[in-house]
Amino acid sequence: MPHNPIRFLIVDDVPENIMALEALLRRDGLIVDRARSASEALELLLMHDYALAFLDVQMPGTDGYELAELMRSTERTRGVPIIFVTAAEMDDSRRFRGYEAGAVDYIFKPIDPVVLKSKAEVFFRIGRQAKELARQRDELREIAMHRDRAMAQLRAHADNSPLAFVTLDSKGCIRDWSQGAERMFGRSKSELMHTKGTECGWLDEDAEKLLAGWLQTPSDSAPRFSGEMQLDHADIGAISCEVYGSVLSDGAGQQSLSLQILDITERRQAEEVRSLLIGELNHRIKNTLANVQAIARQSLRQSESLDQFETSFGGRLQALARAHSILSDATWASAPLDQLIDDQISSGTLDGDRLQRNGPLVDLAPDTMLRLALTLHELGTNAAKYGALSVPGGMVHLNWTLAHGQLELTWRETGGPKVTAPARDGFGTTLIMAAGGGDNASANAEWHPDGVIWTIRLSDGVTPLKIGHPASEATTVPAAEGPVSLSDCRVLLVEDEPLVALDLRYELEDAGATVVAIARTVAEALEKIRTNHVDIALLDGNLKGEAVDDVAALLTRRGVRFCFVSGYGREHLPEGYDQAPLIEKPFRPDMLRSILTGLLSRDFVQAAQ
């Protein structure tokens, strides 16, 4: 039995007549329903769709004509074809009444099987075709519904996408313009439809030639294109765009070009900034290395011993490193002079209790900051060796003024030993002279018996202090309560740079300490702490990209005193350990020993996280 069979209805009050008709009509794909009265027939008609109804004319109660009239009065059954079955002689009046009631034909008793089957075949085929057409109609309706839903989704995606979707016809006229295109180019769809891109100013001639070339490509292979071009925004002018194109054919020999456009203006700007930053970084690194090389060579040339070289070179390198840290915190824009002076105090180069300073708040450009850092380091070192800071009671007066963009800084020493001008200028003097950018006239010294006076003039890289700089915080090195030897101290090194770890180990062993282990990862550090007796730990601020919070926490729980050794500032170190000293890379050996000695001598209590 087919899935969707054809149904015929036989209505007759005589069962034998129904059986005879049913026997003659029986075939595959056909269902014959029976009704012995008009009421049964109407009930079946409401339940099923029939391709043909055979109605007996003579029936008790409601006859065939009346049933036909009832069928024609109802919307559901109005279209069912009716063949009247009768044994009576047909005159014109009866025949007319039958056709008026909606009959399409008559069959007379006794029934001729051939006539019956031929007439039934016609309606069977018509019914089957009607069902097939209904099926196709439903399929087409469903396809159309899916198509409309897909088109609505595509339109929603196109309108909400960050891409702009544009369609050009074979002549280069705009045929579609998405809401994304309206947002990207500030042009409405209504003003651009059916116009060429060059006419409305959206495309320039080069872009139009490129797109025209895409359109002329045969579409048999479904070609895809991509390129970068400048497209015009209504308000801001040309913007950089990546354009992806597909050539489509409408089947009638006409081609269209579907474009997907991405605004890459910000990406282009970011690439330019990145290229500029990489170039600037390369420049700064090479300049820094060249400065370090020059400092190393000149320090070695004018040092009388390796110890003197190590002290002078290490101090100068430290001064540069701390100045770099200050500038990094300020994103290499500019930094306050007061912060540089505070840094010299925190490093021990200057004594804050014996320094009097006075001057306006000023910002220093990066190059100026680096030169002045070396200058203040040399001035402080010389004062500690030979000048006012070499004896108790000596003072340094640091004053500066800013006028017409020029900074005049005066370094005056009082209360120190008698001063005489040096027989020759050393490298330290050369560094001081270079504070103004290399012009010797920008720095000069007056050698008075009661103290030297340096006057340094900076004409570039100095501006009034900008609002928004964070207040400088000097890191104070803890002072030892008494001399404490490192000779009996067991030290754990947590450092991922092999050369730095080696340098630290040599310095510690020279001071008499014992390095019990070196850990280069967080997991290794935690294991070394658990399996070794440790008095002090030197903890790097970052181990191969891993934070060291867990290491600091375990050291704290075990009561192990530690200090950080890092190129990072304290703001990038684990929180809650502000009492742990910070040794900045590159480190000075004397500072390393001083901090560790102070760490051993005080009652060191850390806040457990």
C-alpha cells in the first residue's frame, strides 16, 4: 500500500451494490470507503480527502441529489468530484438537476465494468497528480521557508558583522550595501545603490581597476581574490582595508562580485607603532650597550687595580640600572628629578641626612635622566671618598633653578677636608662634564679650599613636572645592629639565569657563606627548601615566566629570611613581603654583603600570605 493512497467514497443504502462497485474499483494504491447513508458519508468526508465520490441517487431519507447539495455547501467537500449511480431512466430534468447539484457524470445500472473502470481511472490519476502537486507544493513551501530563514540569518550576520559586505554587478555598480558597510564607511545604502564606486567617491581609480579585473575573470572556477586598498570614509577620508572578493554567476551569462571588507586602519597603525617601538628599543639597547662598553673601557683604563675597577664599574652600572628602572616605571616618557635623587639616597650613594636640596619640580627626558644619574653617582662617590661626605659633619647642598627651559644645577660641598684641584681629570670628571650632553661648557667646577662647587647646565630634556607622577618611595637598606659574619651562613640561591647564579655564588663564597643549593624553577626551589637546612635565601622575582609567590610563602612558613634579587621593581614582586630587602640587578658586591649582613642581624618577621 503506497504511503499516501487515493481514496474513493461509495454511498449506497444497498450493501450488495457497494460490494459490487468495490470489487470493480479494487486496485493498488486505492482505498474505497463505504457509507450506507448521507450522515455516514458526511462524517467520512469530514475525516478524509476523497478523489471521487459515487452517490446512489435513490436512497431513503436524504437522497443522492440532496447529499450532493450538502457537499457543495461545505468548503471542505466542495471540490470532491461526484458521479451519480442510478437504475432509473434519465430524463432531461433529472439529468439537469444532477449536474446542478455538482455531478461530473452518471453511471447507469446495470454497471458496465469497462465504463466504470475508465471513468474511475481518470479521477484516480487526477487524484494522484493532485497529491503529488500538494507534496511538491509543501516541499517548495518548506524550501522557501528555510531559504527565507537562511537569508534572514545571513542578513543578520552581515548587518551585525564587523565586516562590510558589498555586491557589485557586472558593470561595477553597487547592488547591495550592508549595515556593516554603512557603519564602516559612513555612507547610507539609499545613496549608493545602483551607482559606481568612483562616482560617489568610495573607490579611487586604482581600486576600481583592481575590482574590474576581478570581475572580468571567468567564473567557471569560482575564483577568489584578496587585496589591500584605500577606501573612502565619508567623514575621515581614506582608510586602509583588506578586501576579499568572490566572482559569482547568475546563470544567464552575467557576473557579480561579492566583497567582504575588513577595516585594518588600527592594525596598520599598531604595526607602524610596533615597528617604531622595535626600532627605538633596538636603538636604546645598542646605545645602552655602547655606554656600558665605554664605561667599562674608561673605568679599566683609569683604575689602578682590579678591585678599584670592580668598585667603580659596578657603581656606575648600578646607577644606570636604577635610572632605567625609574624610566621603565614612567613608561620611558619622563621622570622627576626628585625621584632620581631619592634613588641615589636609597642606593647609599648619597646620605639623605647630610643632603640639603632645593629646587622646583621638574621632569627629565630619558637621555637626560641617564646622564644625570651617572653625574650624581660620580659626585656622590667623589664626595664620599675625598669630599664633604668623607668626614663627619660634612654637607652637600644641591640646588637647581629652571628658567626658559634651561636647568641650572649647583652641587656645593661644605664642612669637608681641604680641597685642591686634581692634577688631571679622571673618567669620573669626564662623566660629570658629559651631563649636559657632551658640551664641556655645560659643566664646570670651582675648587675652593672649603669645598668644591659644581655648576651643571641642562638646556634640553627638562620640563616642569607634569601632574600624575606617583610619589617616589626610597628603598632603605636595613642597617646592621652589629657586625655579623656570613661565614657560618647557609644560603639557597633561587635564580634562573646561570651566569647571574654563578656570579652570586662566587660573591657569597668569597664572603664566607656556603651555597647549599641553586634552584632554577619554582618546583625545584620548593623541593630544595623542604630538603635542605637554609639560613638565608636569595629569591629571583620571576623564574622562567613563573611567579615566585609560593616560594616566598614557603620560606616564610619555615622562618627562612630572604631577600629578592630582581630586575623588576617592587610593584612586580609578590605582595605582602615589603620587609624583604630588594637587591636590584645588576648588583654591587658591597651592597649584596651589606644587605645580607643586615638581614642576619635584625629581628626579621615577614607577614605570611
